[in-house]
Amino acid sequence: MQNGPVIPKKRLVTHLTKVTDNVLDWSKLERDSEAICRPIYLDMPTVCESLLMLPPNREDEAEVELMVVVSPDVPHLLFPDEAYMQRILMNLLSNALKLTRTGYMLLLVEIQNGNLVATIKDTGCGIPSSFLPDLFEPFKQAQTRGTQRGTGF
């Protein structure tokens, strides 16, 4: 007997292939080489909802409800790089889930001033305001209550 949703193997393989391609592209960026952009038309509501099927780093004891809201002003079809879009959204969810043990996580995707904006709202402990200037520095982590997890990538 299996607990939780069953994810088709083909979908997992496709996801892992995209992650591997993304890591290779990231290493090219690190070497100051030209990164490869693979834009395709994406249905944003479908992309966001698919993230609920592959919850990142979810531990069995975590009782967190995952929700997605895509604002009606977001065009259904956008032309981003699919791997990067999924990586960004998955990283946001993964980071929030690490420190959200109970309650909810909400992925909100909307248009603000002509830009696509993804926001995570959750019942986790949050990021200390003193850490915000270092938020995007590699290998840095905020000191939070509870078990520290991750590498700060």
C-alpha cells in the first residue's frame, strides 16, 4: 500500500531531466559562458498547479496545506524558459516548506507593474529583517529557530 499521490514515472524523469539541464546551464553562467535559454509557451495555471504534485523536501510529519492562486490578470500563455520558471517556483516553495511545519503555504502568481510576480505566503517562522540585505548571497543562511537545513544556495 502506498501513501500520498502517485506520480507517473515519465513525469518524474522529465522533471529530473529538466533539473539536470538547469544545473548544467547554471554552471555555464558561473563560468561567464552564455547560458542556454529554452523559451516555450507555458500555461501558467497548469505550471503552478503541477508544482503541487511534486512538493519539494516535504517530510511526512509536516502538516502543511499547499495552495496555488494565479491571478486572473496573468496571461494564460507566457513565453519563459520552462526549466528556469519551474526552478524559481520550486525553490520558493522548497525554502518556505523547510521552516513551515504546520498551517499553510500559498503560492500567489500575479502581474504587478507589467511584471510576473510570484509570492509565497506561509505560516512559517519567516526571514529575520536583519538578514534581508544578504538574502541573495550564495552560501548564506538566516539564523532561525528550529533545525537548520539546507546549504544556503
